[in-house]
Amino acid sequence: MSVTEPVGAAPTVHPVIAVDAPPSPAPSPLVARAAAELVGTAALVAVVVGSGIQATELTADVGLRLLANSLATVFGLGVLITLLGPVSGAHFNPAVTLAEWWTARRGGAGVSARELAVYVPSQIGGAIAGAVLADAMFGRPLVEWSTHDRSAGNLLLGEVVATAGLILLIFGLARTDRLRFAPVAVASYIGAAYWFTSSTSFANPAVTIGRAFSDTFAGIAPASVPAFVGAQLAGAVVGLALVAVVFMKRTTSTDQ
């Protein structure tokens, strides 16, 4: 259960319809999945930070900057999920990986503890690399700590809402067997959440850490990172609770 089911994810059990049905494809090696998570998260942060720098250089209008930043993120995220989803599931987000691990512990499809231990550092390392790459492309200092304070309580509430909605969307698509729509659905949700949440929807601990390494329009002050990450993890818990309630297993008439 992920943004896009990786090759070799636990298959859904179906009635046997043919004796010679083809076997499920083998999963990608863990090193390949880790590389996909690192590269995908790096590219995502490079898109977010790079488009923020570009927008700042092109206009002083904050609204236009946010529009450019959100559009670039929507298109970039959709492409990355489509490309790398078949390899690793295209999490690019420790909150999603942690939610999958928790789901797997309770008997559902998801990642193992070993995969969790590999995915999360890959995502965080990729996010930092993506911010450094974006700074390098625009001739800025490779590491320049952000001074953009985002510590207000209303912004933290925005992160809880943004992350809860993301988890609800991803796991809801999985519960209803519609993960094929994930590239469009997830990218569209993040694009919308840029505008309807007070925090502009980071909704991702790795991306939050990466954006602290760039003092740009898209940055976040290091002092604001712990509270943002805490709000995102709280949002993931809320999202999983919503999934359990909204998509609970259907009961037959004899069970009612």
C-alpha cells in the first residue's frame, strides 16, 4: 500500500481463474528501491526549492511566486510518482513510509522494519541533496540555513491537516483498489493544499528538513523544523484513523 504499488508488493488474493496464470514479478532489489527513494526525494526538493528561487527572481508578487511554486511541484511530483512508483512505491516521504510500516504490523500490505530503516534515511539524504542541488543551479551558497520562521500555531495546524489528508488519500486509494490514479490524485492534492492550508502543505518530514538548507522563498528556519515534523507525524496518525473509519471493511447482512 503506497503512492504507487512497487513491483513485488504483497498481491491481493483473487480467485484462481487460470492454472497457468503468470507469476507475480519479482520485487526490485532493496538497493534499487533505496536509490529510487533518494533520487525521487532529491528531485522533488530540487523542484520545490528551485521553482521558489526562480519565482523570486522573476516577480515580487508573493501570490505569483506561490502559483509558480505550486504548479512546478504538481507537475514534478506527478512525473516522479509515475516514473519511480513501480520501483519503490514512490513514497518520498517518511510519514507515508511510517504509515505503511504500521499498516504492515497490523497485517496489511506495507514495508518491513528493514525497509523502513533504509527508506527513511534515503529520503532525508535525498531531500538535503535536492536543496543543495537547487542552490547550486542558481549560483547560491550550497548550504545557507533558512531564516523563514514558520513556528506559528496556525501553521502547525495546517501541517496536521495537510498530512492527514495526504495519508487519507493514499491509503484510501489503496483500500479501494485505485492506486493507478495516484500520480494524478496525489499531485493534485498537494497542489490544492498549497493554497488551502496555512502552511502551504509541506506534509513531508524529509522535505521539511531539506528545505531548511536553503534560505529561499520555499525555505523553513531550522528552529521551526522539529515542530513541523511533529505536526506532520500527528497528521499521519489522524490520517490513518480516518482511513480506518471511512474505509472500514463492509459487513454482510448476516453480520449486521
